[in-house]
Amino acid sequence: MTISIPAPKTVTIAGLTYDVRLTPHLAYEGHPARGLWKQAELAIDLEARGPGQLKTVSLLHEVIHGIDAAMCGGQLSDEVTEGLAHGLHQFLNGLGILIDWGTHE
Ligand SMILES: [Zn+2]
């Protein structure tokens, strides 16, 4: 059995609610980026183009950055963060939980 969850327009991390925004041609310091966690704006920007699975991994990645910053002292490297995001994505898929990005406006 598979459960398809509508893509979230907001997520709450450590008590703060972040907007989840899809942005085409997302970039950071001149380089293409799949996701950006913007604490000062309470926003998570994700690259709008590409497969939904990658958006899910990118969302998990940015959420882990937020949890790390708020609760773990920001100690995780980007490589560890990415590994955890892929691991959580695989775990959710194993439970049959998918995020449907077609519903995100
Ligand atoms: Zn990162």
C-alpha cells in the first residue's frame, strides 16, 4: 500500500513554521542548488524543475539542516545531511509514503 501525501506548503521545525517554495533555476552563490534553508526568511526554497523524488530528498535535507541548527548546534556536515536525507527518503518509501509534488502550487 502506498500513501501519497500532498507536498507541504509549510513545515514546522523546532516550533518555527517555514514556507516551502518551489523556485525554478534556484542558485546559491552563483551555483545551481536543489534546496536552500533560509532561517532569516523562515523559508525553504526548492528547485522547481526535475523529478519529485529529488524534491523530497532536498526538502528532507533542508529540514535536517533546520533541526541540526536548532537542536544539535549545527554540527552536521553537508555530506552527512545529504546522507541522512537519502536514508530518510528510503525509509519513508519503504513504508509506502510518497510526497506528491504535483499538488504544490
Ligand atoms: Zn545542505
